[in-house]
Amino acid sequence: MVNYSPGCFGHYDFDHIVNFAKKRFIDNDSTINLLQQARSETEREEVALVCLLDVEDEIVLDVQLDCRYADDCKVTNCRDKLRKLIEAELILKHHFFQQPSV
């Protein structure tokens, strides 16, 4: 999937977000390491989006969204939507790589 930006995730590259999530939660890469590897401000923001997945509701509620949907969306909604999209993408990729070769 290339340059897929589902709805409110705007200019972010969803493939990057999924890859950062895989590195963070499957490969157990640290957030600091991911931020150091980021090659641009946008990639650092994508790492930050991924890190929201690992923050408790009580803490994340204080985060203020800065997007065109900020007035209509809570950060927990954004995080939950992102989590579902990443999980679906990782399942799809895992299924794709598990297919027997023809």
C-alpha cells in the first residue's frame, strides 16, 4: 500500500506509520531509537502517532489534536482508529506473507 492516508491522518504516509508500529510493538524497538532513525519532521510525527497507542487513556486525554478534525474528534478516537487500521494492515501483510508459493 503506497501513500495511503485514511481520512483524518492527512499528509502522513500510512505505510510509514504501520512500519513504525511494527518496529515499536513487534520488534520491540524503543521510541527513542525510532525518533533517532526518523529522517524528517513528518517521520517523527508518525512515530509520535504510533506512540499514542502505548499511552493510558487518562494521560492521552490531555493531548490536544492539531488537525482539521480537532474540534470534532478526541485524541482517544484518533488513537483507536489508528490502532484498528494498523492491526488490520499487519494482519493483511502477515496473511499475504503466509500464502504458499505457486
